[in-house]
Amino acid sequence: QVQLVESGGGLVQPGGSLRVSCAASGNIASINAMGWYRQAPGKQRELVADIIYGGTTTYADSVKGRFTISRDNAENTVYLQMNSLKPEDTAVYYCSATRRGSGYTYWGQGTQVTVSS
């Protein structure tokens, strides 16, 4: 199995930046993709960004040009750099890891990101 530990959430001003991280451990070799989802109050969880084993990335239209997903050299940690933050970015951000073959997805505990002046 895979364990996901998130960190880096907090309060930031509109237009500011924040970087959240997710450390993965366990059977990392079985993971095909990692990503970030978010869920705001009263809304469904939505994909923010993901990155597959080979490095290809995908972004939600709402964050393109502002957010960047990346991995460390060992590919055991995934980051989400969030720039030009807007109040509507306020949500709980969840790390995900998807198993190759089965498609089973592991989830982190979530970290709160609040964008407010």
C-alpha cells in the first residue's frame, strides 16, 4: 500500500503564493500517477493537477498558468506551487496517488488553503 502525508497549507492573501507538498511512501513503484484535488464547501472534489510516471502533466482550466505540479528527483514527493491565488482557490487540497493497472487511488488527509485579504 501507499501512504501519503501532506503539508504546507495555510492562509495567504489574494495574489500571493503558496506551495503544498505530499510525501509518498510504501509501494511507490506501483504508482502510475500522482495529483492534487481540491474540495470547497458545498462543491464536489475536483482535479487541480496531476503528473504521470513519465512526467506529463494535466491542469484544470481554472488554474492553468498559475499552478505548477512537480516531483522531486526520487519521485517520492509531489508539489503544487500555487501563484496568483484567488479567493475562489480556497478549499481543502488533497494529494492522490493512483496505482498502475488497477487504477486504485490513495488519498492524503487534506490540507486547508485559505485565500483571503
